[in-house]
Amino acid sequence: MKNERLIKMTELDTATFQETIKSGVSVVDFWAGWCVPCQIFAPVLEELAGEMESVAFCKVNIEENDELARQFSVTNIPTVIVFKDGEPVSRMVGVKQKDEVQAAIQSHL
Amino acid sequence: MSRYDAVVVGSGPAGLEAALNLKIRNKRFLLFGSHSTSYKVETAPHIRNYLGIPDVTGKELQSRFLDHLQRMDIAVSAEQVNTIYPMGTHFAIATNQNAYEAAAVILCPGAFQGKPLPGEERLLGRGVGYCATCDAPLYKGKTVAILGWGDEAVHEANFVAELAKTVYYLPVKPSAAPLREDIRLLKGQAVEITGEQKAAALVLDSGPLEVDGVFLLRESIAPGTLVPGIALKDGFIQVDSDMRTNLEGCFAAGDCTGKPHQYMRAAGQGQTAALSAVSWLNTGNQQF
């Protein structure tokens, strides 16, 4: 069994969103409580959060923040958007394997 | 969450035979399917080529299957499996309500009946979905069209109607189940799903219907949708003679692997798949 360090992602809302993503590379996971694939996907991101320390890993609950979901056209979840200095640069919809997500983030570092 | 040795998806002869063999080999597993095992078996009028059981009706064969399960203390979970994700170190199985983990997976979902609608695959995940209960909350206050095959689809449509503003329902396969009164029944044939970045309309032979989302609730699931990344050949899951698919730890058996669609073949493949899975689990080679 490999040594996994899982870091809990920061929960963002409309108030804290802009401030967090405006500089550097941020990964935002759009999720909801009733979404089972989101539950399956979360540990993948938490594991990456433990390994990619220069990246901010955050999540947005779309039930509580539907303006954010609409602003970024999130129609299916989980949706992960990579932001660089406030701009969305990459989007993945659905559960992905760790190496695919890592490669997508890495390309913007 | 505790991890199972294996998960079997499908309770026809392939899935049942796989489950029997996993049980005998003392593996911890879950069997997903229908409590009545297989609708196909149940409705078969007459079977003469099932070795050892000459001249039997489908109902009698089904009854024997159920009896065998009971004697072996094997339960079928009727939770609907939506997707199986290969996670690298294990498989994550998503049902409507729960997620399960297993080291190995044996796929016996049967033959997929139904060609995708034009636009369906292109817009999948962008307004087109297969699980209404999963995505319904996303369509709160919006307009949704549902194409339904049978009873389960009607139940799901009724659930969506609690959340969406407008729900249209097209009964592709009829059902006697009661549809909510506020759901608008559609007639005719679905021709295409259109939209640029996301689904915008369901086109019927009578013309286009503007919608925010389309759900296709078929009774069987396309294997490529069930397990992303699985290799197919002519629409069937590609397997070798050990019932191994292209995905490490993932096996398939029965009608989903091709023709001829016969019960004895399905059972035989189910057994082979289970024994291959056991062998694979026993080598401790779960490093994908």
C-alpha cells in the first residue's frame, strides 16, 4: 500500500471564490452531496493536493452556489476546472484517473 | 469503505454462474441485478438445450436459478449500477445512491439493445445523461425531455418532475406505470438531439422541442458507458479466452461479449470469468 497523504480541499463560496483563484494555479471541483461519482472522485483530488503543494485545490458545492455553477456553465458533475491567474484554462467532466488530472494541471504550472 | 474482492454486474446466467463460483472459492463479492434474475430467461417459452435439464420452460429454469442462489446463500442487490470507474488500484462502482470498491469486476449486463440517437454521444455529459436521479437537481426550474423504456424510466421521470420546471416524456417502450399528471406526454419518434456546446433541443419527427437537458433511460446499458475505457468490438465487450477485457482486473461474460446469445454459453463464460478473477486475485497482482 503506498503512503497516501490526503489533503482536504478548501470549500469556496461566491464570497471567497474570486479572491482564491485570482492568482496562481487553482483546481476547483464542482460537486454536490447527492452525486455519487463526486464522492468517488474526491480522494483522487485530495491525493493530488497532498503532492502538488504549489496548487490550490478547492471545491464548490453547486447546490449552495448555483450562481457559480451557472457562471462557469457547469451542467454535469463532477466538473473540475483549472484556473490560472483567475482564468479557466482547463476543464474535465466526470471521474478521471489521477495521472490524467495530474497531467492536465502540470501543463499549466 | 471496505473493499470487496469482486463485484458482479448482472443476474442472468452469466452473472449467476460467476457468483456461484466466487462463493465456492470464498471470495467477498456483491452481485447486482434483478431479484427475478433475468427477464429474458423468465419469458422464454421453451428450452431444450440446457444440459441436464431437458425440456424446461423459462419460468422453471428461472425458478431453479433462484433456488440454487438461495441454497448457496447468495443475495442479489437490485441497486442500479450506473458506472464503474477503473481507479488504478481498484474499481469504484457507482449506483444511484452508493459507491462501492472492488479489486475485480465481472461484467454480465447482457446485450445492449439500442442504437445511440444522433447527437447523444457527442452531447453526453453536456445536457445529455443516462441517470435522471443523478442529475435531476441540476435541472431545477429547467425543461427536461426524457425518453423512457419501461417502468423504471417512468419512476425516474416522476422523480425529475419534482425538481424540474417542465418534463416531457416519450415512452419509447410503453409501460403501465402511472406517470405524474404534470408530465407532458410526447408522441412519435425521436430523431436527434441538437445543440452546439450543450443540448438545446430534442428533435422529434413532428419537429424540435427546446430543452435544457435530455435523459435516455434505457433498460440495458451500453458497455462503453458502463465502464469508460473498455475495449469493444462490433458493439460487444472484447474478451480473450479467459474472459479478460483490456482493463486489468475487469472480466466480462455472457451476451455482452457476443454471439451466439445462449444460456449455456453465458453460464460457461460466467464460470470462466469467475475462475480467472479468482486466479488474478490470488496472485496478489493488483498493481494495474
